[in-house]
Amino acid sequence: MRKILIVGAGQSGLQLALGLQSNGYEVTLMSNRTADEIRTGRVMSTQCMFHTALQHERDLQLNFWESQAPRIEGVGVSVAGPDSSRVVDWVGKLDGYAQSVDQRVKMAGWMETFAQRGGQLVIHGAAVSDLDYFSRTYDLVMVSAGKGELVSMFGRDASRSPFDTPQRALAVAYVHGLGPRPEHPEFDAVRCNLVPGVGELFIMPTLTTSGRADILFWEGVPGGPLDAFQGIKDPAEHLAKTLELMEKFTPWEYARATKVE
């Protein structure tokens, strides 16, 4: 049996580890945090997985939250005019529904499943100095991490991206209490609100640690009016700033947010 080490316990690393494990490989998974630390930690990301990606999870029998997560049946786009009115608005239905599951829920659950199925879980922040040991101990080492010392070994491929600096400043809030969407109350959708020259507001339903919620995700042009969250660490202050920007730039979305928390 080949011995495989996977460094990184995110969406790709865990799915790979569980898939190899189900096919009889001896897998060690290395994470810099425990499942409990992930589950009770800060929000890690926004995410929406569409039919093809969800099917991969079904094929591996890892779709543990499919019956609980909201079914996202459409994708919509709105565009703000110079006076913050909505000058474009449309929504299209998906052939197969999408879903969003908070990565704190999914990563913690998958990590515990991996260990319960006999996988070797190592809580350790991998460093470049570990590589010699890894290469002698395992037949194959795969790095599936998004940041950290090991990741710094993999340089940016300029042929795959024209950018060498971030093109958006990001800020995300998971909220309860968002009002119903009047445009299509009969189904959920991911909505992208475009504010030309300023940035975008994505809104999507999700399953989080406290149940059904909605994600409010600002992507601001660096240095612009949405690039306003530096130094904010208090959740209430963060939400207040999110709502303030929604009221100014996407008032049709702010109208649904009078009871969020």
C-alpha cells in the first residue's frame, strides 16, 4: 500500500484525502488546526458549489449537509446606476441546484470523518525544513494549502494571470434575519450586485454553524469607498459598516437588511 501525505485540510485536501482513503490508500493528513478550532474559529471564506462540484461530493458520499443547506436554484445580476438606482436586473434558473456550506462546518466534519475512518491526522504547521523527512517517510507528498511557508515555494505563474497585486479588497459577513427577496420569493439565488468603478456585493444563502444564514460579501476596488474595513475587528462594527455601504450603493438590497444580526 502506498503511503501518501497531504499537507492542507481545506476543500481540495480533505476531499482528496477521503477519496484516496476510500480506495484503500494509507493517507496521512496534516492540518495546522484541529476540527474544533476550525469549527469555532473565524469565518474562512465565502463559497458556492454548483452541480458538477456537488456531484463529486455525492460520488464520494461526502455530501453530509445536502439535505440541510439551502438549494440555490438561480443566479442573478443587478447593476447600479450613478444615482444608486438599479438600472439592470435579471435572474436565470440553473439546470441543477447549487449549495453553500460554511467551510468551518464542512472542513471540521470531513476532518473528523477522515479520522473516524482510520486516517492519520497530524496537527502540525508544515515548514520547508520538514520536506526532507516527508520525502523519506512517504511515497508521495501533495501540498494542498493556500498559504504558509510551504506554499511560498510555489511561485506565481505569470502566464496564468496578468495581475501581481490583489484586484479587490474583500469583506464578508454571515447574517441572520435578511428579509425575503421580492423579485423571486419562490426560489433562492446567488445575486451579484455590480457598482461600476466601486466594486461588487454578492449575496447568497448558506448553511453555517448556527443554521440557515445569508452571506454578504463586498469586493471593493482597492483604495475605493468599499475598501473601508481595515482595522475593524468587532463583529458589530463590521456589520454596521456593511449595512452603511449597502444603504449607499445597493439600496434595493439594504431594504431587505433592516433586521439582520
